[in-house]
Amino acid sequence: MAIIEQQLQKVFEWIADSVKRPALFETDAVSFWDDPYISEHLLAAHLNPESDGASRTLATIEKTVANLTKSALLKPGDRVLDLGCGPGLYSSRLSQFGIHMTGIDLSKRSIEYAQRKAQEQELRIEYVHGNFFDMNYDGMFDSVLQIYGELSTFPDEERDRLLRMVHKALKRDGLFIFDVSTRELRKREGLKNRWQFSDGGFWHSGKHVVLEQGFDYPEYDTWVDQYTIIQEDGECRKYHMWFHDYSLQTISEVLARHGFKIAHRWNSLTGEEYKNGGDWIALAAQKI
């Protein structure tokens, strides 16, 4: 009986904690990237052609590749680095245009899938399992890609560190091609506040409750989705999905401080014409 009471007390403490506003860019005690169960479901989400939960939809990916190649931003013979490449959805398609691709991702499962597909399709792509914050390329690439708002997930000091590394990795006049979210997206989607019971889903194979709570930090143009996972056995985990939103002015200022100028801008990497008030800002920033 005492054990049950202790478990209940622990669960109530986690529930109470789930509605508390976390510190800005608070990190997680555990990472889900290489969790055997979660990484399997994350890969499935990447590969779902109709879902934009992990990667953009297949139609959007193909439009993005078409825009970047038809505009000659990426050309046959170019060396291109894909940061956060996942299972190689962009790298594999760009490789078929004669572009020499290197992809880096933190998920071992995604990288292993990408390597298998490249071998099956006889594509010469270098896939690296690791943290791109550990990369040390110097003047090797014509372009660097980072797609689906990943730059928005970092606090300022990590973002600045990454931009310095990207600048170093690029050849002279090379391009950093990426997208970031805006506050308009947040206004349209709103903050999540929902609880869900599952017999088995993305986070856990057995019975569990997911407590999802959104928090806004408007003074920092930042928001977070906080997920508290409470399992039937009383084990609890917490994960944070952080996003720092930008305007064209704020991202332009950040880029200028790190030796980049904007060469092209869109509302989407598919080539959607840029207009103020869009959910996303997509850029090709040139090394200067």
C-alpha cells in the first residue's frame, strides 16, 4: 500500500509540474533521439508522405527540390551539406541531380535507413551519424541546407555557434539555405493545452498519459511545447520542443553579424513569393 501511495504522490507531482512554465530553453533530462522505441516511431513519421509531423509532406519536399535545382541555386557537381538530414529525404533526391551530398543527423536509426536507401538506389551519399555541432569542415561546401525550421530550435548562443560553423564550412560565396518560423505561425496555431490517454503510441508502447502544455515567451519571440509522459508503471518523463520565431529584420541582423547577406527570400523553400505576414521565412544567405 505504501508503494502505491508513493507512486500516486509521484504522479500528482508530475501533473502539477506539467503546468509550470519552464526556464527559457530548459533542456531535457533524457533525449528521445536514440530511444529504441521513440526513434522507430520518429522514423515512421518522417516517412509518412501525407504528414508534416517530422518532415514536410512528400509533395512539399519535391517542390522544394524542384525550386532549388531549377533556380540553379544547387547545381550538378556542387558539394552540399544537409544538416539534420533525417532519413535522407532531400539528400537522396538532390543526389539524383548529380549533386554530391553529405548528410548529418543525431538519429542513428534515421541515418541507418538513409544509408540503406542510398545503397539500394546506388547513390553516392556520405551519411554521418552525429551531432552537427561537432563538425569541423573548412571551405568544403558550395551550399549548406537546414530545412524545416531547425535553426529556430536553438537558443541564441547555440544558433550563433552554428552560424560560425556553417560560415567556415562554406566555400567563398557559398549559400546557407534554411527556413525559420515567424510569430504569425504562432498566432494562427496557438499554444497547445491538451491531455491524451493512449494504449500505445508515439511516446510509449504501453498505456500512458500525455500532458501537452504550451508556453509563450513573447519578450524573446520564443515558445515551447512541453510534453509530460506518465506511464502505467508510474515512470514519468518530460520533453521540450522549443522554437524561436523571427521576422525578416531580426534574422537579417543575425545573419549580417555572422558574415552572411540575403541572396534570395521566400515564404517557403518551395519558391513561394515572399510577403510580410507569412508563417515561414525561407532564405538563401550568401557567405561574404
